[in-house]
Amino acid sequence: MPLPSFRLPIRAAPSLALLALLALLAACSGTQPDKQKATRGDPDTGRQLVAQYQCGACHKIPEARGAGGEVGPTLEGFGKLSYIAGRIPNQPDRLVAWLIDPPALKPGTAMPAMGLTEQEARHIAAFLYTLE
Ligand code: HEC
């Protein structure tokens, strides 16, 4: 015998669980301004460094002139991503480490180490967290 009155709550349950999970994830990952601060870098300097190192040869980057590369993923909206390169939690220190030496975090990745100093990577990370 069908029980129509039970169907709605049961079907709603998974989406409520998903909402709770999303709220939890948002709480864990911190806001973009928090992350930006945690890099201890300067976003404007980061933008200049992105041009200087020609990240745009491989990446499409909003706000960076001439950056229309398609070898790597677009960096548009990067600040909102949960994972760097699909698997590294998008946290300030991990991003700085990624920028300095991608293959150390993800062996075999097509993104090369660009010879950045830690301070340069911090500025670039601060800039990347401005991309929404
Ligand atoms: C030779 C091409 C190349 C250059 C130059 C390059 N990248 Fe990348 N980048 C890639 C590729 C390919 C990936 C994807 C890596 C993967 O998923 O394994 C990537 C991934 C990334 C990611 C993670 C993006 C995501 O959606 O997960 C960031 C951030 C990034 N690059 C920033 C930079 C910055 C900043 C520079 C300049 C200092 C730079 N890249 C220079 C090829 C490049």
C-alpha cells in the first residue's frame, strides 16, 4: 500500500543532508578574504608577477592582459575552488607550495615549477584569491 505522506520527507532528506554538507564545507574552507590575508602577500604585486612570469601563456586569467592560454585550466573563479589541480585542498599554504613546485604536490602534472621564490608565490596566491 502506498504511503504518500511519507514520500516527501524521505525525498527531501538527501538534499537537506547535502545542504548541511555544503554549509560544513564552506565553514571549513574559510572565506576568500581570510585566505587572501593568510597568504601574507599583496594581490597587486601578485598580478604584476603573473604577467612577468607569463602564466597567461597556459592559463586564461581574468584581469591579466594577454592571458588567454588554454594549456592549463582557466583561473577564472579560482578563489572559489575547493581543490587545486583537482586533488589538493585549496588552502593558502598549499597554494603557495603548489605555485613554487607543482610536481612536488602532484607528480606528473603538466604545470612546471616556474622558479618562484616563496614571497613571490605568496603575492601570486593573494592575487589568485581575488578571482571569483
Ligand atoms: C606550461 C604551462 C603552464 C604555465 C606556464 C603555468 N601553468 Fe598553472 N597549470 C598548468 C596546468 C597544465 C595545470 C593543471 C595541472 C593539473 O591539474 O595537474 C595548471 C594548474 C594551475 C593551478 C590550479 C588550477 C586549478 O583549477 O586547479 C593554478 C592556481 C595555476 N596553475 C597557477 C599558475 C600560475 C600563477 C602560473 C604562473 C606563475 C602558472 N600556473 C603557470 C600549466 C601551466
